Amino acid sequence: MKKNTLLLGGARAVNPDNMAQALQQAIEIEIATIPTYLYTYYSINRTPDQSAIQAAMLKGLLKTGMPKEDAEPKALELSAMIMVYANKAGAVIMSVVVEEMLHMALSSNVKQAIVGMPDLVDKSPGEWPAYLPGHEPPFPINLASFSLDQLYTFLQIESPKPITGKRDKATAIPYVTIGEFYGMIEKAIKKFYPNDDQYNTKAAQLTPGRGYYAHNNINTNYYNKVHKPQEVNANDSGDLVHVVDCNSALKALKEIVDQGEGAGGNKLNPDGSVNCRNLNEPGDFDDPKHKELAHFDKFNLLYCELTALQKHFQESLKDPSFDVKSLFVIDVPLNPTTADYPAPVQDLSNLTNAVYSYVFIMTEACYRKAGNTQFEIFMMGIHKTMLWILSSLCSEMVTVSYIGSDGVTRMAGPTFENWEFNAASSPKQQVIALYNQAVGSNSSISYIGPRILDLPDVPVAPYQEEDPGKPILD
């Protein structure tokens, strides 16, 4: 990434000289959030064994001296609270992942229209903890299980106001909130790109009306305490935007900020603590009908609900050391790498990383090819990979136990490392080879094989640029 550009006096600005850098940086900010949100999502057991929880709660309540006739309904109540919260927490986090993928596409559309191709391949963080490119102050982002600490990190990512901390020398264009950064880009677009003829309207983009973006999927729904299905994302909160002029570029960027930070400037308390207020003000939402909270407020709600849940269980069981997360959070490692795992788990991790990396190869290809080719890549490749193949592999990994270097037995977690495809064969063929390697010692993934075989065969860049009319699919 190019060195950041600062005006005299330390003022920050985006201009035609660094617009390409700024838009690429925006894309990489969005990409950086995806692995950490996904990792935390897969650490949640969204459907824990209610009978086992109820039995454990009954035992704990009886231990406090509560009569059995009172303890039994209380145990049922406590178990139901866990079932609802675990399912809701997963749905909320996945709803943010869905919109982060949308934000990556929106910022890519803006870059494609103004300065050219977005770079999406190998842009996921190379090591963990990671840092948002250019954020001041920098703060560590981990691949970590669901917890108050992890939710607090998510609040820092999405914070609409600056967070406290020491400023550091930026390695990219510096900013104090993501909203401020997008504001810098918006200001530059208004000033330097006001005319329609400054926008490339012929270059491929991911546009609305083709079914590319779905606000909700099977993983963004949950059931409330009366077993009524709830969709976390609202249909009027935003969509893909075809960037063809100044107004559409600004619309795309505004949507990103509104969905992430919200429009009301909600923030952490002055001391940096979480403000557990009633989230019911217009600024908390990102849609006109006030059905969907912004990302910051979604995480704010989960944080406060987990805090209240922890207190309620400790008081009910009269055990101040009781950890409510033990009832639904999987013990996955902090910032794992494939090298940390034994050979059979390494095979599974390598396959997962290759599939994850292939998503970005396919997405970038959509900015080089339009029409039916793009449609096939997206619908048969990206949708199928994210919803079925990658989801299945990550869910499988957290069921595999291993003994770490510290002697502690844990469940494995997806490492989300960039996979380096070689030029000897297509990425799809390499994914197939990795599957054949992994399935030998992980037979439970055998059902994924046919889905991998059905993926489109998209080559690594430059995607036959010397012959734009040549199809990139077999």
C-alpha cells in the first residue's frame, strides 16, 4: 500500500493523487473485519443441548437450597434464556458479516467507477492480532471466541466516536473512526469527481436487481422466547449500488457508514466503558422503519445482554464464579494458525483456507467479467461457497479436538489464512486436491465433495486480460 498523504499542519485529506489508495484502503478495512466476525460466530453453539443445560441448572439450584418444586421451573427458564441468547448472538454476528461483504462490494464499486479495479485477493490480514489499516489509535483485533472482550473489540471497530489510546505512526491514510475515513473520501468525491464523465459506467460492478445481495439467510434468523422467528437485517436498510456518477458514489459510501456506525453518533462512555442504555432512538437504527440496529448498536445490545445474563445466572446459582458462556461457547484457541494443529486437522484447515481465499478470487473476477459469466460466478460460486461449503467446513473444524502446545485440549478453529494458489493448475483444481487430502482423515466432510465439484472454475489474475472476450469458466 502506498505511503499515506498528509497536508501541511497534519491535516488529513483525500485527493486525486491518493484516491486509489484511499478506496483500496476502504476495501481492506472491510475485509479485515470479516475473519474476526466469522471466527467468533463459529465459536457459538447456536443450538446447545437444552436438556443438559436444564439438568445442570436444576442441580445448581438445588445446591443453593431451593425447593425442588421451585427449582424445576426455574431451571427450565434459565435453559430457555440460554437457547434464545445463543441463537440470537449467532444471528446478529452473521447479520453483520453479510453487511461487511456488502460493504466490500460497495467500496469496490466506487473504486471501479472512479479509479479502476479493486484488489481483493490476498488482502485478508496475514497475521493475528490484526489492525485496521490506518486506524488511530491502533488496537488489536483477534480471532477469538465469543466473550465480552471480543464484543468490546467489535464496538471499537464500529465506534462512531474516537476511542481513547495513544496515536501511532500510521502506515496508511490515518483516521480516528471508519466513518471519518469515509467522510474524507466523500469530501474528495464531491470536490474532485462531480461530473458524470469522470465515472466509468462500462466497467463491471456488482449491481442490484440480480439477486447478488440477500439481506438475510438461514444463519441470520433466530427464534425469540415465544419461538417466533426473527430476521436480524431489514430489507430497507440498504442494497448494492451501481456507481455511475457522484450521487451514486456518495450513496454507496453513506450506506456503509449508516449500517456500521448508525446515524445518531452513539458511543461508549467517556471512560471507555459500554453504555447499556435502552437502544430505541432513531440514531440506533440503519433503516427508515427502525427495524434494524446499526452494527455498533447490535454489538452494544449483545454486550449488555450478556452482562445481564451473567449476573442473573450468578445470582440464581449463588455462584459469583459461574461463567454463563460455558453453556454455549466452544473452547477454540486464540489466534490459531494451521501450523498449531496436528496433521489431520492441518489438512482440514488448509482446505478451509483455500475455500475462503477462493471466495475473493471469484469476487474479484466479478469486476472483470459482466453479464452471464459474472452471474454464474456469483450465484454458483460465491453464494454456494459462503452459505454451504465454507460454513460447513468451519462448523466441522470446531467439532475437532486437539491438544495444544500448552497441553490443553481444545476444539480447533478456522484460521482464515490467505492460501497461496500456484500456477500449475486452476484454484478450483487445487481446492479439489486439498479436499481429497482432507477427506481421507476427516470422512465427515465427504458430503462437501460434490458441492466443491460444482463450483465455477475461475483462474487466478490476470483472468486472461489479453483476451477480454474469452470465457473464464470451464
